[in-house]
Amino acid sequence: MTPETTPFHAGELEAQRRAGVAPSGRFIRDYMPEQHREFFAQLPFIVLAAGDDQGRPWVTLLAGEPGFIDTPDARTLSVAAAPGREDPLATALEEGAEVGLLGIELATRRRNRLNGVVRAAQGGLVVAVQQSFGNCPQYIRERAWHRVEPAPAPAATVSSRLDADQRARITAADTFFIGTVSGAVAPDSAQDSVREQRMKRGYDASHRGGEPGFVQVTGAGTLRFPDYPGNNFFNTLGNLIQNPRVGLLFVDFETGGLLQISGRARIEWQPEQGEDPSAQRWVEVSIERVVERPEALDLRWQRETPALRLEVVEKRRESDLVTSFLLASADGGALPPFRAGQHLPLELSVPGQPGRVRRSYSLSGSPGDETYRISVKREAHGIASRFLHDRIAAGDCLTAHAPAGDFVLPAGQGPLVLISAGVGITPMLAMLYAAMAEGARGAARDIWFVHATRNGDAHAFRAEVEAAIRASAHSDAHRIERRVFYSAPRANDTLGQDYDTDGRLTAADLLALEAGEDAHYLLCGPAGFLADLSAGLEAHGIAVDRIAFETFGPAG
């Protein structure tokens, strides 16, 4: 992708440069994929970031019965709700205003972001989509929602500083939402009014999560929070480079109250020693205005406590960096079922860490097994992966939530092209086993298992996949073909035996399989790998709804 076609503005590119990353922007689309449209339609609330009449950014929640968000087409999203009359954005959302939206489902830790322009604002919002993209589930705290009978809410209070109760609630928070804006602080010309500037700016809504206390209140008028590893797009920090104005929203999940803050932010690019070791940067906010709206919503949320206590029954080395853990119920009961492609959220008690370390790992075993299997790549600086590799052994117990995720094996009998790079092979193994089980029941489909890795040392599950292929050769129920790509084969790696192609996997290689128009392409791997392949498939006419992907980050 050339600088002329990148979806990132100058501030985002500068933040990426400072962080030493160069993410692909091909995941950022100007329309909503079908799975995003379905996701928005079943939400009970959506997060909105926009600017008020003075150009200050704010964040709020719009709520309604599931279905109150509609997507009549892939480039239009409508919301049958509007900010309350005491909301700082009550009079700001008019035709032509730019907004940022975040759809987030706390119970399943799914989230998708959308930025666009208001096309209508009578009794709700109609937004024309400019950018749409998904985010990984890291740092989302699971909560289940329920609705209470609407009741008159107490009057809002407005101030320029946090009071003692507000400071205590922020310190105890494990979640907040942030709104930023990329437009310039000053008008472009003497003729530009505040209103015109507000209409031109690009707003973004995002989520931040951590252990209680991760937001530090350093005074009645200032607070600080860490910037943890994420998708490397740097939408939030990139906006703050261009415009330091920021909006924050803290939700009282027990009472439905909203604490809305507007201020100015300063990025601390070099964390001080002794601070949160997971933080890559810090952001300090100088508060300018505080709006508290008690019981503003008729939604309530309850933290979901970990439901599973799992015993490690086997620990198995799969490659130079990947180790598998077989897990059974510690009390001897049956494990909750999972769908092929889903992940297992873990909560780890890691020595030296101030709170639980939460990570999600794809389930790599068969959905029909009596045990779970997760396969973890050891990351050089990964807190969780190093703990699992170095400290966890057979007989130890882990705490987990039920399997979750919507990257799953598609229904139907069309051919499957299962594509992975590195440790992205893990959900593909589960999908392979699930598809084979379907074939054994008579629902046969052709399967191409395509994997890219560095060489034989890094090639996890080679023998396991080959055994599955050999088993399929003696069955009329399904056909499985393997394609393995080594980007840097060793001298003792044998072409045609250990791997099939020397070099990197490309979209042309996938198209050469001639899987057919009804084939589903499922991809898992690093962001750049997925972006290049999905863009190449689309460019050659593969329908978007036939391509699904799951990325993974470097947090470890």
C-alpha cells in the first residue's frame, strides 16, 4: 500500500514511526463486512464520540433494544436513539457532523469500530460509513447486561474538576471509553467557524481496559492511563498527536451512570522505570470539564466470574517456540462445548504482576475431544506465554472463561481453504477436525490445508496434519490436500516431503488451488499476512463474504 492510498493520516503514521511498526491498512474498509452488520444489529448499546458546539470531544452511550441499530446497506448505519437532553452532545449531532462509533459486546469480548458522517439526525442517527474495522478482544472485561425499568434520572452535575467520589470510582475502574479527533485545533482560515471545524474533523471512539487502578488519578484535575500493546494502528494516539483534545467516558456498570470528561492529553512516549511493565506509553489528561449523569441508562452490567477451573493433564512441545497444553475439568465434569475456531479466555496469576493477566488462546484440538487443547507460542517479552512455558506443568490448574469468538467454521458443504501462518495454525486444526467429523457423518467437503512458516524447526503439528491427510486418503467422505510454504528452509528440510513450496505464500498460490466459486477462505496469522492475502483474493474476484480471518497480536 502506497502513502497515497494509506488510510492512516499523518498523526497515525507518526505514532507508528515512533513505535517502530508499519501496519497494513487493508483491514480498514469503507464499508461494513456482513459479519460486522450482523454484530451491530444485536447490540443493546453503541459508543459514540463527537464534538460539542465548542469543538470539545465527548464520548457517550446510545442504548436501545437489540435491533435499534440497523444497517440498510454496507455503507449506512442507523441508530434509533439520540443523546439525552443533559448529554454534552445533545445538540451537536446534526447533518454533516463527523462521528466515531464503537460496537462492543462485553460478554463475548467482541468489538468493531466505525467512523463516518451524519446524514440525518432526527430522532436518531443515520451515518454514512467512511472507515470500518475490527479490533482484537484484548483487555475487554467480560460483563453480562440486563435491562431495568426506566425511571426519572437525577439531574446532571457539571464541574471543571473531579470530586472525591468521582476520583475513587475512576481509580476502581477496569474499563473506560475514549474519543479523539484528528482535525486541527485552530480553524483552517479566518472564515472557518467553530461549527465548520467540528463538521470537518474525523472522530474516533475506542475502548481501554486493565486491572482496577490502571487509571491513575494524580489530582482533582489530572489523570494518567497506560497504553498497552494493541492493533498497532494507533488511531487514538495518532489523533492526539494532531489534536490533544480528548473525551473520556467512565460507565457505572451497577447503576447505569455516565461520567463524561473532556480535556487535553499529553503522550509520555518513554515510560518511567518501575511503572506498569506492560505499558508501552502513558497518556496524561488535563481535565477541563466534567459532566456526571447518574442513572442515565436503563442498562446494568454484572462482571462474569471465571466459570472454569482447568487442570493441565499434559504439556507437549510442538516446535521450537510452540507448546500445547491439554486441559480437563479440575472437578472431573464435562467441559462446555466449543465451535471450531473459538478461543479460550484465561486468567493467570503471574508472580510480579499487580493483577490477573488475561489472555485468549485459540483451541487447537477437536471439538469432539473430552479435553481442551491450547497451543501457545513463546514470545520473547510475553508475560503470559513465558509464564505458561516456564512455570506451568502437568497437574497445575488454570482459571478460564467459557470458549468464545465468532471466527468459526462456516456452515454448508462448500470447499474449505484453511490458511495459516505460524501459530495461526491453531484454530485451523480445530476446523480441520470439525470438517472431518462432518464428512464422516455424510456432509463431505473438499479441504485445502495451507500453512506458511519459516522452516522445519518452526513447523508445528506437521506430523499431526499428515496423519489426518493419510486418514482421509482411505475415506470417501472427504478429500484433504496439504500445501506448506517455507520462507527460509533449513539444509535438512526436504522439498516435496517436509514442505511443498520454497518462498512466501501469496494470493496467487491460493487462487491456483482452483477451489471453486463456493469455497470459503479462512485465514489466521499476523496482520500483514492476512491483509495481503485477503486484499489479493478480493482483487481477483473472491466475494468478501467468502473470506474470514482472525489475527493475533504480539502481547503474549
